[in-house]
Amino acid sequence: MTNKEDRKALRAARKEQKQLENAARGLNRRMIRFSQDTRFAESLAKALPLYWDDYYSVETADEMDMTESLRFFDWFFYDYTPDADTPTLFQTWVKENGESLDEREKQVVDGWMTMPAPSAYVFDDYDAINARFKLTEYFTGEEEVAKSPAGFGKSKKGDLILVRLLPVGTEKLFSTVGAFIPQDETDGLKETIDAARKKDADGDRNAFMQRNSHLIMHHAMEKSVDEGRFAVSRLDPTRVDKAVKRAGKNMAKKFKKRIKRK
């Protein structure tokens, strides 16, 4: 190929990748909205205290801030099942909507069918120009590069990021805003996961993490309390996101009504 042909092929590949990423973001938004359907109210009532270690329930769900809500519903949609015989909401969504997807959307969803569960990743570096994190999976040492335009705020290299990496074309994307765990608050985390694995009958590591990644969040909240911080935002009297609380309250009312009718 000539240089001109190479440039043309590169532009075409970049265009295709951008279109796949746009499709992925649209799909992710649709899927998270799906997880908020009131038909899943009973599952939500069980999932909230499990993920949040009883810091949130249906009664207080409206007090989650925006990032907490996004992280919870990401986990609730892709990972949570109330029992071993119930599919994830992701599997249910694909069954109900798979036939209506266009070719790019199908390509994206096919890649998500076997994607890794969320985990903790060491924050090694951040390329601000290309919005890419360089990461190391905390438990396996596997290196990753993933895109997230959200940046890293006040976090430092060496901290952990609790996040799911969505494969999209030639890239991996953060599925939502990652939760950062300071590097000096990681002691005991590996022991917690190792102890849970010993009790787990399934030898598949990815399936185990899908069922137990919430334990990493439990660890982060416990360490926050040890360090004198609030475990969750609803306990912080200085929070000011009243608009978010109103939106959350409306959603919580729908779920409460649904549960009462059962």
C-alpha cells in the first residue's frame, strides 16, 4: 500500500472506531435506563443493601448522588442476580432487544457478552490528550489501557480504580465513573477477596468476580470510615445536589409503589 492508501485506511479505521464508541455509549445509556424499570423493583430492593453494605436501601435510594447511582446501576444491570437461576438484566435486555440492533450495535453487544467483570485496577498513568488510563489489574497483574474522559480528579498514581472495562472495537472504555481507593487504604483487600474465593464453589475467576465485586466497594467504604470520611454521600451533611435528590426521589417512589403492590 502507498502512504496515501495507508492514511486513507487509517482515517477509515478511526471513523469506524468512533462510530462504535458512539454506539456503545448510546447502548450503555439505554441499558442503564432499562435497569430502572419498575418490573425489577424486587431485585432492586435486594441489590441496594448488598452493594452498599446496608448504607442504602429502597427507603434511602433517592439520597444516592449521581456517581453513586451510576456505579450502582452499572453493577445492578451487568452483574447482579437475585439467585443462580435468574439471568442478569444485561442478558434479559439482549434477549428482548437483540433483534432490533443495527450492525454496529450488534458488534458492540457481542463483545460485551464475554467481557471481564468489574475489578480493582492500579492507576499507573493517564494520557490527558487521548483520555487514556494505563492500568494494572490489582489481583492478576494484567496490564490494560482504557479510555475515560472523566479524568482522575484528586487521585494519585498508585491508587486503585474500581471499574468495569467495556471492550469496544480496538479500545476499552470505562463503563461508568470509576471509584478511586487511595493506595494507603488497600491493605486487607486481597485477603478479603481470597477468603471469599475459598468459600466459592465455582472455580471460574470471572464468574466469581461478577458475583463478588461489590466486596471491593465494601472495603472502600470501610476504609473511608476508618479514615474519618463518610462511607456514602447521604451521610455527608454538606452535600448540595438537591436536583439529583429530587430526581432520585421520584425514581424511588416508583419502586416503593411497585413493591407494595406485590
